[in-house]
Amino acid sequence: MFKRIYLFLLFVFLFGSFTSAKPVVKKQITSSHLSEAEQRQFSYYFYEGLRLKDQEKFDEAMETFGLCVAIDSLDAGAQSEMGLLYGLIGMNNEAVNSLEKSVKYDPTNWWYNIRLISMYSELKLYPKSIELTKQLQKIYPNKEQVYNILAALYKETKDYDKAIAANERLESLVGINEQISLEKVQLYYLSNKTKKVMPEIDKLIAKYPTDSRYQVTKGNILMQQKMPEQAFAIYQKVLVDDPQNANVYISLSQYYNAMNQPEKALESIKTALKTEQLDVDTKMLVLGQYVEKLVQDTAKFAETESLFKLLVDRYPLEEQVHSYYALFLQYRNRNAEAISEYETMLNINPKNEQSWLRLIQLHIGAKNYNQLLIETGRAIKNLPKIPTWYFYRGITQFQLADYRGALATYKEALPLISAEQAAVKSDFYSQIADTYFKMELKDSAFVNYENALAANPKNMMVMNNYAYYLSLEKAELKKAELMSAKTVELEPKNSTYLDTYAWILYQQGNYSLAKFYIEKAVDNLPKGDESGVVLEHYGDILWMMKNDEKALLMWQKSFDAGNKTNEVKLKIENKGWKRE
């Protein structure tokens, strides 16, 4: 019954003072209109309901409090508990009804009022929330939380002047403090009363003259108000008293960026990261914002690397530091060292999916297939429900000619793929099909290409491969042509798809059209890539069109490009073959 469990008090999130507060449970429950036996029975059910609620047995708790209400429907506590439970299951009308009764029967109870205010706010009935809070203010005129609630509600309804007034009343009760002042600063900005911002910060500076944070904040506000010279003067003054103040260096980086001095901005950030004042979480936040600039600062690679090494040495168990250093190493094409950093990260946290992915991708780029078997095995052991690891492991086994192992790996992953991951499932079936074809189990290959297209009919790689393999078998060429034509239509400059389409047309004897598309395939080959297979196909098509000299030239180019098969060699040596 209870599908959603959450803290009912909205104001737990609005301000921290409620986080540890709990309603006071009444110790004695007496009602003049109940008999002694009814009173005993009511008390038993009430405390039993509280016990069940504390144990999160909410269904049973609701039934038990329902028995309380059946005995005494005028009891505010029972109505409040029923309202709380109704709210947890989304029966909002019933929740409001019960909570309103609880306040009606006991209008001075703090927690009954708070629960109803929270419910009104949950339903965005802000006028009712505000009105009830104002009634609570009359009962508790000096209770701090009342003004926290009022300020939050007025801010939510964009009544900023009243939110400011509520904060000022709160300030009169507790004195000047950072939380209230900074909240007022935000409200002044929201209400376009920016002239009041600086006096508010000056109040904090006057109360806490030795706390440089407020001086830095004043400088930051001056930067926002387009007064960089005054801001810079404040930053320099703070540095005289505290030359290692990390917050100043962070602010100075913003100043230098505004002054179009990016090198000085970066130096300021480096200084901030080297100080001991910043906690590691803040350093990681700052580093994340500047890591790209640091990595690309080609003039000071040595200095940047020394900074990363300093942070790694200082925070050896901080994953993010190793991650940023690995990024730097990859940018410098020092992938072996980057791999070492990812290994360290995975020793710290073997459940980090992103670290596994980056480590595996680096090994794939280096074609470290034997190591990939080890790493994908470790990834599967630590995160066994992620299909990605099985996919890369299967590809690795395929590259190592362990086709049966690859099939077993792919099939093990299939049950892990959810219905929403149709594209992923399609890719797995495609790999299974490619593997079967490599094993010369062509019927099984074609069945799995069909499975791949059933999962994702738009998988162009599958359409291309399926069509190509059908053409090699000279089977269902019209079907192959339709699939291949669709890939060319969607990606008209893809040389692989153009080559497949040309080859299918060739197999059907349509040489003129085949020549048109194979020439487009050649024209669209990536720079520096002279695909031997494409050139061989071009030569075959030219041969059947009786352009013998150019056909021989293409076969020779194919051979020189690395396509040194016996078939190509024989075509060159025999100067073609006998045409029918």
C-alpha cells in the first residue's frame, strides 16, 4: 500500500533546525467523554500505532490509528497521525482533512500546526500555509522557526519584501549571523534592491573583523557590480594579512579572467590548489572547473604535472585527483601511465563504472587483448550486471580467435539487457551474428542478424553487414539490396555502405550502377585510408565492364594497400579471369 516513503515535514529541507526535531508524544491520554475502559483501549491502540509507525509498518499503523479515531474522533493526536500516514500514500484530500481536524481540536500544538503547514505547502496551497503560520506566530511570537518558515514561504511565493521582513525579525531574535545575512543578500538581488547588498556584508565584516571570508565576499560582490579595481584592492589587502588565503586566489582568478589575463587566472588557481586551507572537496570542485585549461596549458606542462603529482601525493585515496591526472597523461599521449592511474582508482573503488570503462578503452586503443581479457573479467566480477563489460570481453575473444568463448560471453549478457536497451540488445545480436559467420555457421549468423534488426530496425551497421554477407553468399540479393540502399540513403557519404551497395549491384550484374556507387565509395574514403577491399571491388567491376587496364591498376593498388590475398594475387598474375 505504501509506495512512497519520505519525510513529511517540508521544512526539514527548508532549514536545518528541524532535522533532528521530533514531535513530543503525549504521555497521558485522557478524554472526559470516554469511559475508563474506552480510555484504556484508546491508549493501547495509540501507542501501538506509534510503535508500528517507528518500525515503518505503515499499513498496520494506519489500521491501528483508525481504531483510535473510531473510539475518539475528536482526539487531535490520532487525527494528526492519520493525516501523516494519508500524506505518505498520496491521499492528499484525506491527509488535509485529518490534519485540519487535529489543529482545530488542539490549535496551540506546535507539531500539529507544522504538519498541516507542510501539507499545504506540499500541495502548493501557499496562502493557506502563510495564514496558518501567521496564526502560529501569534501563539509563538519569539520562536525562531516561525520566521524561518515565513521567510521560506514568502520567498517561494516571490513576496521578497515580506521574506526580508521575516528574516529581519529573525535577526532581531538571534542577532547578526552569516546565514540570515546571506539569505537577505540573495533576497535583495531577487527584489532588485542591490544597493542594500553591500551594507549587509559590511554588517558581517563589522561583527567578524578577523574573518577574511566576508572581505572576500565583498570583493566578489564588487566584481559583480563591475567595480574590478575596488575588488582587486580588497583581495590584495586580504593577502597582506593572509598570504595563503585560498579563497582570495580563487576570486583573483575570476578577476584576471575579467581583465583578459588568462595566464594569471590559471596561476591563481594553481596557487589555491597548493594551499592547505581548502578542503579536498572544494579543491576537486575548483580543479574540475579548470582541469581542461590546465591540461591544455602547453607552455607549462612540467609545472602542471608537478601540481597534479602534488595533489596525488597529498590525497592518495581521492579518486577524482587520479582521474584528472589520468586525463592529463592521456592528453600527453602517455597512455601507459594513465592506465596505471586508473588501476589505482579501481584499487580504491572497484565499483567505479567510469574508471573501468576508461581503462578498458585505453587497452582497446593499444590492442592489449590479453590484458583486456583480464580487465574485462575483473570488471564483470565487480559489476556483474553491466552488459558493457561482456560486450568488450566478447570483442576481445573474437580478436583472439576464441569464437566459442565470444559466443558464450555474448549470450551470458543477453538476460542482463533491459527492454529499454533495445539498441544495446541489437548490437549484441550483431556481434553474435558476426561470430557465427566467422565460424562459417551462416544460417545461425543470418538468424541473429534478423534478431538484431527485430530489436533495432534502424541499426545501420547490422543492415550493412547482413546485406554484405548475403551478397557474398549470393542469397536473397533483392533483400540485401533494399537493406543496403537504406544505409546509403541515410549516410550517402559512408564509403563502407557505398561499397556494400555497389558490390550487391555487381552480384546482380548491374555493372554500370555498381561502378557509379563504387566510385563514390572510393571518393569518400577517409584521408589516408586506401581500403584494399574497396579497391579490389572497384577492379572487379571495371573488369566486368571490360576496362581491363584500369581493373589491373586497381587490383595492384588493392594489393599494395595491404589486401594481399591469394584471390587478388591471382587476378594480377592472370590479368583477370575469363568472362562469360
